[in-house]
Amino acid sequence: MPSPAVYRSPRSSAIAATVMLAVSGAVSLVSLGTSVNLYGEVGTFTTDVDLRLVDGSAVLDAYALHGNVGTLQVVTLVVSTVTFITWFHRVRVNAEILDPHGHRLRRGFAIGAWFLPIANVWIPRQIAGDIWQAGARPDGSGVRPRLPQTLLTLWWGALLGAPALERIGTVYTNSAEYPDTYQQGVAWLIASDLVMVAAAVLAVLVVRRLTATQEQRFAEGATAAYGVHGGTVWG
């Protein structure tokens, strides 16, 4: 039997998640720059050159820089994921107070679902949707209107799309023997970086929106219950 849900402000975890998502997005922008540079350097060779015989220092430098930034990108992604999931669990617990019967999965899945193979493609999005809907104000009869979830859908699509594009690009670049094929792979990596930046921006918007909604709703509850005004809401 899970313990009763207790409201705690998600603001501190939201700030940590927002900062790390911004850092991750910035590193993805740098990665985008190195991908574009690598694409250009490879394009200086004719299409019939065997890449295994290439000895161009500019290409090798571009490749090394791209790899180093890729490593940094992975590190920042891991840290931002940890801070995001910490925030995600906090708002899931809070949402249970706002709407105790509006959640299809137990609160522990707000953490565990991200690590379930295959199921992590849709379960975290489902949980996010329940949290989002819990922020709806009930009408006089207690019915909660359906809230648009366009922002969640865009964020989730970008989050799934970026690694898929990266995987395609990696397959191309790893198997390429000639510059034109390698360039095709790098083009997919450029697309992946662009979508990754979009995913980071959208994730920040999701964090801010849900945090603001919960703080607003609990501030309203405090006002109604005790006749006091809540603190400033993070908009």
C-alpha cells in the first residue's frame, strides 16, 4: 500500500531540470556545428575516394572534434535525464493530490517506466498526460475538462525522434566506404542534433508549464482553505 501523497513544491527540482536541459540543448547546438563542419570537410573529397585511405588532417580533426563533443553530449544528457526524472516523480506525486483517481499507473512508474525496454516508448508519455490532466480545474459538478496536450505530444515526438535519427546516421557513417555515403550519414546526424535541440527546448517548456500549474492550483487551495494567498507562481 503506497504512502499517502504529500505535496512538496516542485520548484527546486524544476530549476535543476531546467538548467541541465538548457546545458544539454546548448551542447547539442555545439554538436550540430561540428556535424555541419564534418559534412563540409568530407565533401572536399571526390565521391570515388576510399575513406579508408584518406589522410586529410582537416577531416580527421573534424572527426575527432565531433567525437569529443558527442561524448560531452552523452554526459550532459545523462545528468539532465536524472534531474528531469527527479522532477517528474515529484510532480506525479503532487498530481495524485490534485486528482487521486486520474492516474492509470502507480507513482513509482514515474521513475521505473523510463527504464522498461519497449514500454518506455509510451508509458512515460501516458504518465505525463495524466499529470497534465490532473491540473484541470473541475467544474461545478466535479468534471474535469480535457486539456489540450499539444506541447506534450511535440516534446515526446522530438524525444523519440532524435535518437532514431542518430541511429540511422550512425549506421550510414559506420558502414560508409566513400565520401558521398558518409555525408548522407552525417546529414542524418545533423537532423538528429536539430531535433535534440528542439526536444530540450520543449522539455523546458513542459517543466515550466506543469510546475506553474501545480503551484497555482495549490496556491488556490490554500487560499480557499485558509483565506491566505500563496506565493508567486513560476510562469
